[in-house]
Amino acid sequence: GDFVMFYIQVVMKNATKLCSIKPIVTVNGKFPGPTIYAREDDTVLVKVVNHVKYNVSIHWHGVRQVRTGWADGPAYITQCPIQPGKVYQYNFTLTGQRGTLWWHAHILWLRATVHGALVILPKFGVPYPFPKPHKEQVILLSEWWKSDTEAIINEALKSGLAPNVSDAHTINGFSGPSQGCALQEGFTVKVQPGNTYLLRIINAALNDELFFKIAGHKFTVVEVDATYTKPFKTDTIVIAPGQTTNVLITANHAAGKYLVAASPFMDAPIAVDNSTAIATLYYLGTLDSTITTLTSLPPKNATTLATSFTDNLRSLNSKKYPARVPLKIDHNLLFTVSLGINSCPTCVNGNRVVADINNVTFVMPKISLLQAHFFNIKGVFTDDFPGNPPVVYNFTGTQPTNFETTKGTRVYRLAYNSTVQLVLQDTGMIAPENHPIHLHGFNFFVVGSGQGNFNSKNDTKRFNLVDPVERNTVGVPAGGWTAIRFRADNPGVWFMHCHLEIHTTWGLKMAFVVDNGKTQNESLLPPPSDIPKC
Ligand code: C2O
């Protein structure tokens, strides 16, 4: 591969949306941030200069970071943050990966405005395993608040209450012509009749899973999370924060304008969030006066539709792109993912919402876990994260009363190259909600999923070990479970968390430590000399 260099300046910028102006943290003054293009096997060098008053770090979501955990980005997990006025250069190789990924700030709630696409093209001369599109288009779905997002989350943490829901969703930074100021234009995708387009769809929203639709057109899904899938047709995409989905669409009308729309998917909406982001698919040559063809989006609780979408996803599993599902398992883990209530005398209602995995509400350390691991610094974390729920109850039934979580910076340790089966079990603690769980440093195979409590005897028999979809972020269904498998072939410290930002903030996160293997090639590289200090 080649070396590709990027220069990122984190700067404040005034942005106007929904008729109001506010200063936001941006990369190079842009919202959303610039698309970074590279090729499979390229080595990427990104120099980040922090010009804002906040600590910053950037995560390359979905990049495997083989042996280069120092470039992964989550603050206090793999690095100390880049302090105001400081610089850090991320240095990593895109080993054996191609497809759509993205990058985002990985500290506080800065990723609300600090994010962009990372497009990894196949190696020169290597075709896609699907017909070559005439053109490609990145579609970044985000959320927008009229007020300052850092203030919103700080307020919520103080009060113990849930933060305000966003004021709008956006498509490539545009909230759509019908929302807010009358004169605001929406984003337009221009197409030529008869041509085929590859849309690289990314859900960069903080807290909302989304439906995505284009009036009068069907999608062929060909890739998720930068892994190829068996193509299948659908008219609606379901995409969780953190996930990416590549689809082909054919402009099979002669002319016209067609609505492009995204709206939230929630099993049990607590908050009322009806905002729909809209854009336009515009056939070149169409008269401006033409009326846009509309489409209706699924209702917020269209769970059956969402489930059938995810059930249709399969690895391509071709000769060239085989699905290497671990068949022998060394670590058989069951993690409950929960939202709950802990007492909090200073909070508005005397309690606060917390989130946990196996009853552990993760406490962020003061220096990065990776530094503590590499330099053997004691007292930063303990490696006793429970591999099974410490308290067993009917996970999808009624919650035990006065159920307090424990706090800790606890990690789960894995030997190099050991294999893991991890069942993620949702609990219906306060409200059933899907949890898009993201694992850093790995792709995993989604071998099974179901409703209710996981039953190891019956459910294991039905696992798909042949062509399960391979991804880095998977939705754990509300009131149900999802089983994943991966091989711990990447030494380092790897964060795993819910990609609904509010759930991460509340503590729905943990980390795996993967020890070095025997040889140098199986060991974590030493930290770069400019690694930030805490
Ligand atoms: Cu995209 Cu740890 O996140």
C-alpha cells in the first residue's frame, strides 16, 4: 500500500441550522467533516491539531488497528486526550479492509459535530464483487441540537434525568427544506437516468437508530461495516449509530424528484422524537417545477421490519472473501446490557439513570488503559470483569427491586488468538431499547439473535456458523439477545460500548485486554513518541 497523509485542524465554527446560530466544534471548519479516502493496505497518517478549549481524540470507527491500538482513539482507553494547543499523529494501516467506515471524536459528546466518512477503496485493479457503479455518494446521517451539546449532557448528568432529544436529523449536514427556515435547501443527490449508484450510508447520530428510504426506488444491500454481504433487495434500510451500509440503487425512472428520508426507529419511544430528515434524489434534466414524489416512513416501533432487515444480512462468504467464523470457543461469555436506576441524593428525583454491563457501571480511568497495560502501571484497572451476570434473574421480566449497579474500571483479559463467544442479553430494566454494541479492534460474526432470555441449549443449536454477517456494531434487540463470535488476534486494549452516546455516558461500556502472542508479529507495537500525556 501507499502512504496517505491528512491534516486535521479541530476548530470552532459558527453554524446556522433551524434558524439559529451556534458555535460548534468542527474538523477543518466543516460539518459534517471531510471524507477521508484511502485504499486497502494503505498506511494512513493523520495529524490532528487541537485549536479548541476541549480535550479531543479521534476514533477510526471499524478500522482493525492491528497492533496499532495507540491510533484507535477512545480517550482514556487507548490514549490520553489531545489537550488544547496540542498535536497528535494517528498512524495506522488498513490491513485487509475495504469499504465504508467513518471517523469521529471519542470524548464527551464532541462526536455530535466532529465526524466524517472514511472510504477505503479496494486495492488498485481489484473490482467490487458487484457490478461497478457509475458513481458513488456518501450519505452521512446525523443529529442536530439547537443548543450546545456539551451543556446538554452536563446538565443531564447533574440532574440525573435523560438529556433532551435532538431538534433535527440531518443528511450530509442538511436538515431538509421543510424544516426550520423556509429558505433552507436540502441535500440533493443528482442522478442520470439508467445509471447505477453506490450509496455509502453512515449513521453518525448520537442516540437514534434510523430508517432510511428513497421514494420509488429499491436498494440492493452489498456491504455493511466494511464487509461484503450477499446482495439483497429492500426498500427500507435500518441502521444503528456506528453502523455503515452500502447499497446500490438504479435510476430506473426517466425523470423526476424523489424524496430521500431518514427517521428514528425505537421499540419503545420514551421521548417523543418525530423529526425526519429529508433530501432529494434528482434526475438530471427534470424541470424545477416538478413535484417531489413522496414516500411514507415506517412508524417508530416497526420492530418486525427492523428485525427482518437484520435477519437478511449474510456474509458474502465467497472464495475471495470467506467468512472465517471461529468454530471452537475458548471463552464463553454472557453479558447483560442494562439501563437502571441508582440512588443519587443530589439529583432531581433522588436517583439517576445508570447503565451497565453485567452490573458493572464502567468508570473511566485517569490515564489510558493501554498505557497502564503496556507500561504495567498498577492501580488503573482490574482484570476481573465478570464473564457472566453476577446476579441471575429473569432478564426480560420484571426487574429486582432496589437493584444498584457496582462501579469499577474492570476489564476482561483474553489470551492472544483465543476465541470468544459473547452473548449480549438485553434486560428490560426501565424501558426496552435496542443497544447497538460496538467492539473496537475487531470485526465479529453475528451468529444468532432472538427474543427473550438466551437459552444456551436450544439457541446455540440454531447458530449460523456458515455465513453470518460480519460487522463491528450490532443491535441487541430490546427484550432479546444477540450472539457474536470473534478471534482475539489483535493485542491491545479494546473498548466495547453501546453506540447510543447517552448509554455510553451512563456507563454501558467495558474493555477487553488482549495479551501479546509469542512472536513480535503478534505483539502490540510501542507507543508513538508523540502519544499525548494526561
Ligand atoms: Cu464509533 Cu467507541 O466508537
